[in-house]
Amino acid sequence: MTGKGEEKKKEMQEKFQKWMQDEFVKWMGEKAKALETAQKSYEGIAELKVPQWDIASATRIGDMYLSFVNDFRDAPVPPVLEGDDELVSIYYQGLDEASKPWVDKAKNAYEFCLITATKVRWFNQFMTRCEEELFKLDPRAYPRASELRGSDVYTYSSYAVPGLVEIGVGSDEDLEGGE
């Protein structure tokens, strides 16, 4: 590489580091604070001691953290890095590394959901979502369940109790269209 190429690469790295330290870290800190506040609110549901709601809130906490991870993993590559495959690769590795604590928080919430659902035998769409997300995050550690489950919606139905049938109430003319 020429001296100019090296100089340009160094300049790009410096711009990227400045962006990471100024804008990205600030954005991440604000988002982290908001996520913490939301998590505390969701965890307050545990005081009600309703397992179905614990399962739902744990699912929402996991979804919230996973959404955050996806937001910054899906962010476009900063313009200062475009054109340099090596720096773009380092950028994506850095994002993956930075996202690990948030992925772990999502996993913990989803695991709590599954453990609670199994303990109280409450299998619904929230528990299924936790199971699916854990499988996506780490298929080896969280394989798909192989058992069949019925629907989580129960509808009571019974045969209708017949009432008295009155024969001959109307005339035959009424039945034939009347003449």
C-alpha cells in the first residue's frame, strides 16, 4: 500500500473511533437506561403473583432486548468505513461483541419464561415465543420441543339441551307457502 493509502486508512479509523466514542456510545447509553426502566416496570408484575403474567412479561423483556440488539446490528455501515472490507469486518465484529450482554439479557428473560411456564404448566403463545427465540439464539443449547401441545385457548361447548318440540302449531298451508 502506498503512503497515501495508509494515511487515508488511518484517517478513516480515527473518524470511526470518534463516531463510536461520541455518537454510538451516547445512543447506546440512553437506550440502555430506557431498557432498564422498562424492565423494572415489567418485573413489578411479579408482585401480583400471577404466573401467566410473569410469563408474558418475561417474554416482553426478552423481545425488548432482542429488538435493541437487532436495531444496532442492522444499522448501516458508517460512510467513513465504506470501501474498506477489513474495517467493515472489524465493525461487524465490534457490533457482535457489544451486543453479547444484551443477547444474554434476552436469553435470561426467555429462560425465566420457559422455567415458569414449565413449573406451572402454562403453555401459551408467550411460552412458545420464548422457546422459538431461544432456539434462534442458540439452537444447540435450546433445541425445539418435540412434544405436541394442544391449543392454549379453551372454549367450553356442550350439546344443546333440546326444548319441547310442538308439532302442529302452524297449518300445512303455512309450510307450503300458503294458499
